[in-house]
Amino acid sequence: MDTRFLESYLVVVESSSLAEAARQLNLTPAALGLRIRALENEIGFPLVMRSGRTVKPTAAGLTLAARAKGFLHELRDLKMIGHEETLSGELRLGEAVSAVSGILCRILLAFAQKYPDVDISVAKGSSADLYRRLTNSDLDVALVFEPQFELPKTFGWESIRREHYIVLAPMALAGSDPHELLRTKPFIRYDRTLWSGQLADNYLSRMRIQPRERLELDSLEAIAVLVDQGLGVSLVPEWSKPWPEGIKVAKLPLPGEAPVRDLGVLWPRSSPRSHMIHALLKEAVTT
């Protein structure tokens, strides 16, 4: 049995969409469908039920997925035996969606030059989603924003970048009082389901500011474009370049102690890939 087919099937089960699973695996939906059918033919029973654009695992498929997940984790750990000194094998890395891609690119470039025998796969998601995947052993390490809760001692954390929050406003409002803008102008909120959006929300509550909400978005770039177009103001972290091309917005510092979001590396301390993770961490801190 080709274990890649089992891995592909698990992605299908988690995403409930053949198209989304194919995108994550960098396959065409047709190629992924062939993998699932080949797996069904080999094990002798149906794995999925199709309903429009969604797919659901059969009862037997759910049982297989649960057992296959543990089997694949054990298999990956077994493959690490004998490689701990040479730094080779697979490393699954998660990246928060609003993290600066340039930072990750620099880290990966430096790491790949030093350790060419390590194969890194990168998955994107929210920090909360990546944290869940770390706890489920679906990832080995992640570049995420620090949560607002205390991390378990079973996890390691190292901050690599800090971003202070600012008020984004149209250029015509440059020089205005940032708190007054947040109180009186239409407000474009940074999505509160994100850890970074929760930081902004906590600040507003602490300052007893009740904004006039217009929109709530999970994309910093989209927020910046809308502010540039005069649709409102926003409270966001001052992230690194690149910003959307051609926009002109005022970046107003907050009075007193502004909230800060920390971008860092998060990993399970007991990982059998700790030697790889610490090598990656060294590049993240120094790059």
C-alpha cells in the first residue's frame, strides 16, 4: 500500500472537499480521485460518499482514518531512527496566514542551504488552527502569533518579531487623535476569530471605546485598501512590508501602552524531530 494514498485520504476527510484537499496536496481533483479509488480497491470497501461538491467518509472510512492517522505518525517516527545526527527527513511546518511571507522565505532559504536533506512541507492557516494541528501531531512546528492564553508546558515558544498596533486612517485624517477616530469614524474591524483580532478587541474594551462598526475582515491587506479608499479606520498591527501596492494611509501610534502581537515559533517539546526544529529555530532567530 502506498502510504501517500492514506495521507491523501486523511486530507480529504479533514477538508470534506475533494477540490480543497487537492489544492492542499498540490494535485488535480481528478488525480486525487484516482488515489482514493485505488485505495478503496486495495482495502476492499468504499471510503467516501459524494454529495454535490462535498465528500463525507463512510462509517468504515472514519474507522480507517482514525487508525491510519496513528499508523502514519508511528511510521514517520520510525523513519527518524538513525537520522538524528544527520538532519534529514521530513519536517511539517505551519505558517499563520497573516504572517509576513518574506520572513518565512528567508528562514527557509537559510535552512535549506545548511540542511539540503530535510524536506519541508508548508501549510497555511490561522494561528488557532495551526495550534490545533500541532496538538493533534498533524504538524511538527509552526510560525504563529502568540495566543492570549498560557501555553501548556509541553510546548516550546520563541518570539522572533514584535508588531505594535496602530490606527490606520485615510491620509486626510493624518494628525488626528487616534482614539477619537476609533470612537467617531466608521470602523473596519480585524476579525475577532483570529488571535491578532482579539488583541485589538481587548484594547478597545480596555479603553472603553465603542466603535461604529462597518465591516469585519480577516485580511490586513484588504483592510488597508478599504481605509485607503476612505471607507473607515481600523486598529491593526503594523506589519512588515510588502503592503498593498499604491495605497497611502496614515499610521497613527496609539497613546500610552499599545498592544503588541508576537510572531514566533511554536513546537511540541517531545517531538521526535526536535533536532530539526531547533535547527530551524536557530535560523528563525538569526535570520
